[in-house]
Amino acid sequence: MLQIDDIRAAAARLDGQVLRTPCVESRTLSQLTGCQVFLKFENLQYTASFKERGACNKLAQLTPEERARGVIAMSAGNHAQGVAYHAQRLGLRAVIVMPRFTPGVKIERTRGFGAEVVLHGDTLDEARAHARALAEQQGLVFVHPYDDEAIAAGQGTVGLEMLADVPDLDTLVVAIGGGGLIGGVATAAKALKPDIEVIGVQTERFPAMVNAIKGTRHPQGSSTIAEGIAVGTPGEINLPLVRERVDDLLLVDEGDIEQAIVMLLEIEKTLVEGAGAAGLAALLKHPKRFAGRRVGLVLSGGNIDPMLLASIIERGMVRAGRLARIAVNARDVPGNLARITALVAEAGANINEVHHQRAFTLLAAQNVEIELVLQTRGRAHVKQVIDALNAAGFGAHEQ
């Protein structure tokens, strides 16, 4: 099994090749969650993900003969960029097989690092099988995204750095996909501080590690905003590491992850992808579990599609009541819309959208339902706007 010496050796190889990212306290998140929160900013790596640690450690150990042959990897995102970047840096040929559904921005970024990108398959399993076949045909070295001791050792350097920077951490919360990150981090953390608690987090839609360790039978979904940890089968090398060195496993849902992404963006001014927000999502969903503890979270990556991010921000504003939709019933006569908008303005809200509904309503024919989408200061402010409209004789309610 992976040991602390393997991770220390990886740290020596990575020195000067990857960023030693900061691990600092977030006082605002600490106040909001009831525990002392320290953030490890792996989203600041050059490829915006911790994945390049494992890739760099693996490629640095290739023999001259293997270097001459080149490498191949299968990934829909962060692992692809990590392998491509460090292969380019070391002067190696790199072929990356990506599923056809991979966002164009990730494909172009991977090509930008000099890799040959092959789009194949409608699932990760189909892409992986094709990558294995190409490795066999072309004599390329297959670089697995997580089921490889050299990869897990590289990822484990995250744990070494966190405990070097904040030695009195008593809990580490780490997202789990295939288990390479948590396997490496738990190995380092338990060797340095045996009483530290290591907790893994998976999304409810991809609970493979939870099922494997706890013997549960949670169903697997087909998609998640945390695609970086959307793994159907845990790594065989990492499974015993998690079983022996991880203290607990928690599940979070899509809403928890969305909330965590928005909080990190708004409070810490830092951008994370779904998988990178899973740790904070666990703190938000299970506050009693972490109350009063000194918790280290790994912000594992920041590669998120801009359109998805825009949708998450907007949905977050709706949850917080800062974007609200209200319906106003009024007589369909000239001037009423002007009165309604004036009342909204006097209450301090801003109108984003206005929709008149005459046909699809149960109101009397001479009435109209006006739907307003408003920017407000929060739930209490929405109530103030509705109360002002009702006091003026309009029937208003939140939708």
C-alpha cells in the first residue's frame, strides 16, 4: 500500500514543477459554518486543478524508453490538462482520449498544451476502452486518472502541504471520485498526525465509494454538476486506502454543491467547479458533524463551464430571495402597470422582467395577471414589496 515515504518522494519531484498553493483560514465561512475553516486553493494551479500533481509525479518517473514512446490518458477535463501540460513541459508525446460530450473549452485547452485530442465514445467507459486500445496499438504508456500509486502519491502532496501550513488541523474534508486524492491525502495525514479525522465526500448521484465501503446500495445517476467526481467504479488501489485510512464518508446533493460554489465566489472571490465545492457543501449540509472543529477543505479545481456557472449564480440568487418572481392581479386598464412599477420602485426593488398574462389565467376577463421578476435584498425585502402592492389594492403573491 501507498506510504508516507512515497508521498515525500513525490513532493521532491514536484518541487518547482507545480504551485505550492496557499492554505488559509476563511473567517467568514468559519462564522457561517460554526467551525474553523481553512481552504487549500488547488484551483490556483496552472491547469486550475490538483490533478497535475499526480500527472507530474507519474511522468517524472517514466524510463527513457517509456518517454520515447509517449503517453496516453482518458479524461473529460482536469486529468487531461494535467497530463497534457506536464508532457509538453517534459517534451513527451501525449494523446488524450475525451468523450464526445466534453465541453469545447476543455478540448481546446487540452490541445493548447500540445496534446493530440481524440474524441471517442458517448460514455467515460467507451472513451477509456478506446484509450486502452490505442495504447496497445501505438505502444503508448497509459496514465490512469486515479488508479495508480504514482498518481495517488502525487495527489497526497496536498495533505503534506496542508499540515505543514496548519499543523493543528483536526479534520480534513476531501471530495472523492476514484479515490486518488483522498487516498494520497489520508496516507500523508494519518502518518503525520494519526488522530486527525479524514472525511470523504461524494455526490448523491455518484456514490460508488460510499456503496463499496459502507455496503449500501444508493442508486447511481447519469449526470451531476460535480463531473470531476462522477466516477462509477472506485480505484482498486485506492479502495483499501479509503477503507483503512478514511474515517467517514458523507453524501451531498446538487443544491448543496450549487450553494457552496456561489458562497466561495461571493465570499472568497474564488471560482471552483462542482467537485471543488463538495467539501464546503458537506459542511453546509452537516453542520453539527463539524461544529467547533478546525477543518481543512481542498478546493480541488476551478474548471467550470461559464454557461453552467451563470445558471448556478442565478439559481443561487433565487434561493437567497435576491431574485424573486411575483404575480400581481390588477384591472386591465391604462395606468395600472405604471402604478405597479412605481410601487415596486418606491419599495427599493429593481424589475428584471415583466410579463402580461391575459389568456392563460383564471382571472375575470377584465383583469390581467402581471408577472414580475425582481432584484431584491433578500426574503424580507420581497415581503415588503408584496405588502406594499397589497396595501395599494393589488393582489400580489410570490410564485
